[in-house]
Amino acid sequence: MRTSNHLIGLLNFLTFLLSIPILAGGIWLSTRANNSDCMSFLQWPLIVIGASIMVVSLAGIAGACYRNTFLMYLYLWAMFVIVAVLIGFIIFAYAVTDKGSGRPVLNRVYPDYYLQDYSGWLKDRVASDGYWGKIRSCVHDSNACAKTGRFIGGYPETADMYYLRKLNPIQSGCCKPPTECGYVYVNETVWNPVNGAILPSNLDCSRWSNDQEQLCYNCDSCKAGVLGSLKKSWRKVSVINIVVLIILVIAYVIACGAFKNNKRMDNDEPYGATRMEKARPTRIHF
């Protein structure tokens, strides 16, 4: 029985450690939300799950150390709920970021982003008029476009150098016009139209502005860039969540087996003690 308690305590300590990368992932997403992704509500479910695993694991450790049956029942049921919620969260994260990616562009290293390539709940939320205003302000305040400026040997980089850069989705979608618009590169955030050229039907071509307060923040490509950035961030965290989930399930199954073994041994103790008492010789006093 003592061995089973030690095993349960060890497993709970392991799950306590597993809560740390989940919390770290949520905090990292929160940092991304403040600095670039600008979707501040998506990281909170992950933070809540990580904190819940941490608290429940501590209850399991206490239950194992003090052989408290109530705490052990609480641990097993709570961990079951947490595993189910984590599975649902992983499925949700993949579902809302399933479609959409940048389109490769000829003679460019960076891709272009188009809102029509995305679909589903996340796209509708990002593109909604009421919510996009907040995201737009966040992208602007993050200085993502200002950070694209580079100087080589004291001089601004040339167009050929810029075309070979690996821009992140927001820099590609919000800080320059779509490539198909045919604008001429001046610097990273200044692009001039060709005189007399007919712009394509893409509305973003007319939305682009060299005003550093405007740029392409009102473009559909900027919304697509935010979605592309979210997809990359969530996929990185989801890989960690899947690994943690597999370990949690294994630990939970072992903990269930150890807990049942504890109960069986507790039920066998009175029976075993009774048999020993019957087998013990009766002392006769004179």
C-alpha cells in the first residue's frame, strides 16, 4: 500500500511539472497578443487549464501523502475533466486555424496573404468591423511595420534585398501593398504606384497609403496576416499541448490503477487480520 501511495504521489508531482509548460505556453501567447498577434482572449483557456492542473496535482500529492480518500477521489475526477477539456481545446485550436496560409510570390521570399484563403469562426471574428478596430490599433502600437526598416552599411536596403527577406505574416500583410498591385518599392513602408497603371480589382490596392499611420492597416491582407500569425503561434503551442496530453493520460491511467490497488488492499486488511487472529494460538491462563 505504501508503494502505491508513493507511486500516486510521484505521478501527481509529474503532472504538477507538466502544468508548467502549459502555463508557459499561455503566458507566451499572452506576450504575443500584446506585442504582435493582438488577440488577447485566446490564451486564457490555456492559462486556466495549466493553473487547474497545478492545483489538482497538489491535491493529489496531499491525498497520497496523508492517505486521504476524498482528496484522491477529487484528484481523479478533476483530472478526468481537465484531460477532457484539454482534448477539446486542442481540437478547437486546430479547427479554427485549419485553413489558410500565405501564397508564394514569384521572385519573392515572403508570401502574400489573402483574407479569402481563411474561413470559419476565427476569420469572422478578426474581420468583424467591431473587433478589427481594436486589433488594428494593437498592430499599429506594436510598431511591427517600423521594425521592418533596415540599413546596410549606413544605407537603406535596396528592393532586391527586401524581396529576399523572410517577413512575418503581419509585416507582409500590413506593412506593404499586395505584390499584384504593382507598386514600386521606395523603402520598407513607402511604395509608389506606377504612373498610368491600372490597378487590379483587389481593393487592397486602393486601400494602401504611404501615410505611416495608415499603411495597409485597413486592408484585408492585414487581417489575413493577423490570422496567419495566430495560426503559427497556436500550432507551436498545440505541439506542446499534445505531448503533455499524452503524458497526462498515461499518468492518469496509472494513478487510477494505483488507487484501485490501494482500495483493494484496504479492504483486504481487516479480513487478513481476522484470519491471523484465528490462527493465533489461544493462551490459557491458570
